[in-house]
Amino acid sequence: MEAVQKSYINDRIHVTLKPEKSRKKFKEAFAYGIIGLATAFTVSILIWIIGFIFIQGAPHLNWQFLVKDFDSISSYVEVRATEGSENQLGVVLDFKNIHQFGGNDKTVPYITKIESTSGVKDALDRLGNPFPLREGDAIDRISGKTTEGMSMEEIYETINANTDKTMLLRVSREGGGIYPMIVTTLMMIGLSLMIACPIGILAAIYLVEYAKPGRLVRTIRFATESLAGIPSIIYGLFGMLFFVTYMKLNYSILAGALTLSIILLPVIIRQTEESLKSVPMTYREGSLGLGATKLMTIRRAVLPSAIPGIVVAIILSIGRIVGESAALLLTAGTAAKIPSSIFESGATLTIKAYTSAKEEADIGMACAIGAVVIIIIFILNGSSKLISKSFNKSV
């Protein structure tokens, strides 16, 4: 009787547990399926976007795209004659086709090699400004004579027929590159970090090392978190009204950098705070116990240990600068040239990508610039992760 009862109980438990186990397995499988689908969707979208950008921009991506000016340049330059060379320019020429407006092409001689003693390196334009010739420059006219229709022998004869110490050339420099935007972006990075880093790092030091918990600290942290959540277009509007208009900086690198420095402050402050908090209290206690002052402790014991985290904050800030467009569109301007000073307008890479797509309808150029920006962002993110990993290992 006892054995029959035990068998009956075991059967009942088996009957009741089996549906529970199968229901649990179904729930787990369903949850894993949803997670897998979400992950696959996210990765697929990311790969599709990056693939689209690189495929559309691939025809433009080459070394010349990085080192050439965006706009074509034509200028008359004065070049001193070169002695001891096969020709008075001290260059080697070849022919290439140049596409002209209207669909017509013309064949012009261009510089393929410049000798070390060539005078074209010291060429001056008609205003007396330096205009050094470089490989790839096309020569349209030599001492008033057009090179169109000339053979290479006739071109060299025209060069060597010069009897003066100098000769006048009309030079055309092909555009289509992003070199000015790269230089402008580097200028924007350097100036923005020079403004934002000292303020952000010092503010973080105050919050961690000096400030006592209370209303003031809570207000500062609330303001920092609020700044991090404000859309960049709002910063751009503020920068345009205050820096560009009220302070009369006009559209300039300085106005853009001042606006960007405000955007960067939350990133730098929060990341530096976390880095300072991660430094063990024993470092501070040991330094103070040896007779060091508070400032000496921060400078010699705390900051050296927090440097990797601060470097990560700076790298993340660089990524934000490179990827910013809305704020700079309203403060730095869209001029596709290298600014001669921080008070002149200039377009960064993202700004030029926007104007190429929106105003010039050149999707290929915009995607090529986007591909360069993506590569830079990947490099910066990879660098920050490597620094964080090495910092965690050392700790």
C-alpha cells in the first residue's frame, strides 16, 4: 500500500513538473529569440549604413582626395629660371585631360616631377604671395603663349626660349580634395580642447576633492547632466547669437571652438570625475600623512593615477568635435578653404559633407567625407578602449 502511494505521488509530481519545465524552456527560447533578432537587426542596420557610405564614396577615396584642395585654383605666377637643368623650369612634364564645364575636355601639360634646384618651389603670384608649384599642377600658358595644341617638344622649346631671369606661367590646380577641411578640423580640435580641457578638468577636481556634498554640488551636477542632454542645434543657436553676433566674432574658427567647448564640458567633467573617484583613498591618506598639502597631494598623487581616464575623456571629446555639424554650421561657416587665422571662417569635414549633399547634390563626395569621418571615429573609439583596458590592468 505504501509503495503504491509513493508511486502515485511520484507520478503526480512528474505530471505537474513536466509542463512547468517545458513552459520555462519556451520562455527562455522566446527571450533569446527576441534578443537575437534585436541584435541581428542592429548589426545589420549598422553594416548597411557603413557599407552604403563606403560603396558610394569609394570612387573618391584615394591619396589625392586627402591632400588636394576642394576648389580648383588658377593663377598667374612668376618663376625664376633654373640653371643647370634640361629646361629652365627644372620640371618634368606630361599630358593629361582636364574636364571643363559643358562636357568638353582639353589636354594640358602638367608637372610630374620637380628637381631639387627648381625655381617653381619659390614661385610668387601677382600679389607677391608665395605660390609654390607642386606635382600635378597644370600649365596653361608660358610667357603669354597658350600650351593648348602644343606638342611636348614645342612646350620645352618655349620654356627654354625664355631670355629673362623669370618667366610668367598660368597654373591650374585641380580641386576635389578635402585637405582644407582636414586642416580646419584639426584647428577646431586643438582650439576647442585648449578652452574646454582646463575648465572641465579643474571643475571635476573641485567636485571630487574640495566640494562638500550639498545643494551647490547637486546643482552643478544637475547642470552638467542637463548640458549633456541639450541638442547641439541649441548650442549652435546660442553660439550664433552670443559669439557670432553679440561678441562680433562673425563666422569663425574661434566662434565655433567656443561653442564646442561648452558642448564638451559635460563629457570632460563626468569622465574626469569618474577617473578621480577611482583613485584609491590610501593614495591621498598616505600623501597627507607624509606632510604634503592638499594641492601637492592632488598634483603628485591623484592626478598621475587619473591621467589614463582623463586621456579617454579627451579622446571622446575629439570624437565629438569630429562628428559635430549643427553647432558649427551656425558658428564656423562653410568656407572650403584653409583659414589663415582663428578669426576666419572654415568648414570642418562634417560641415563639408552636409553642404556637398545638400547644396551641391554631390552624394559621392559627401559619402567619401563620411567614410573618412567614420574611420577617424573608429580609431578614436579603439584608442579609448585600449587606454581603458590598460588602465584597468594596471589597477
